[in-house]
Amino acid sequence: MTPELLASLCLFAIVTSITPGPNNALLFASGVNFGIRRTLPHLLGVTLGFTFMQLAIGLGVGMVFEAVPGLYSTLRALGVAYMLYLAWRIANSTPPATAESGIDAVPATTARPMTFFEASAFQWVNPKAVMMCVTAASTYAPPDQPVMGPLIVAGVFFVAGMPCVGLWVLLGRVMRGLLQDRRRLLAFNWSMAVLLVASMGPMARDILNDGLF
């Protein structure tokens, strides 16, 4: 891989990792509701899960999508369903009440952050993540380096992705101080849920155009 191509890959990884998307919206909301420490498994699941998917697609798993035309549309439909569930979870999230937080949360809530395995598995039904992997594998992995190329691409995304998505958790933690009032917190959670549902609009339209339903 030439230095110019590597520099272009680094820029692509940073821009696509730090811009808004389902992963960053969920991490931001988790940072607000649960803080940094409880969101760490979610953060690691996103970073390592995406890195593994990038490596798998780069090594040839992406050819499965071409061999089975309906597979990608099915995964997108599953992604829509799962993100609707996540939007519901965000809308109904309230952190446990503590003397330190000062948030008057509902004692009966069962809200919790995403686990490492949930966040890792989510990458395979996250349309933005899948398209990032396919684009990076087809654009930046040299065809004459069938193993080293995908390893470099995955490594760059791991190094760039961790701080980029981590910033969203940190931003959420900072916003937590502004959302001490339970009504404002609930309004924030519902707003994030609506934004997450709105982000699925283009994907839902494509699924309907593909005639999956």
C-alpha cells in the first residue's frame, strides 16, 4: 500500500467513524444515560465488532452478498427491525437514581446499556457500518495483497475508530450534567429515538423498492 493510499484510507476512516450514524447516536445516548464506565462494553463492542467485520469482508466474506442476492436486503430489514427496538429502548431509558447523579429516575426502570456482544453483533445489521466496510475493502485494499491489504484496512479503522466513536460517549457524559432534570432527560431520550428512526428512512425506502415486503 502506497503512502498516498494509506493517507487517503486514514482520512476516510476518521471521517466515516466520527460522523453521525446509528453507532454514534447509540453511544451518545448511552453516555448521557449511563456514563462512561458503564458504556465501555458498548464502545468496545462497536470498535472490535466493526474491526472484525471489516477484516471478514476484506478477506472475502463480502462475496457472499454477491452470491446470495437477497441476503443483504434481508440483513437491512433485520437492521430496521432491530434499530426500531433500540429506539424504543432509548426512549424508555432512565439511569438508576443515585445521590451523585441527582437525576430523579423511575425506580422500576430496567434500562441498561448495550453489552459487548450486542454491540458487536449489531454491526452486521448496521447499514452504515456494512457500507463503510464494503467501500473500504473495495477501494483501499490492494488486489495484489489479499491478506495484508485487509489487515491494514482493518487496523486503520481500529486505530481511528476507537477515539472517534469514543468522543460521542464523552460528549454524552458532558451533556449528562445538563440533563439532571428528569423531564429534560426524557425529552432528550425521545429526541434521540426519533432521530434514530428518521435515519432509517432511506434504508426503509430501498427495502420497499427492492420488493422484499
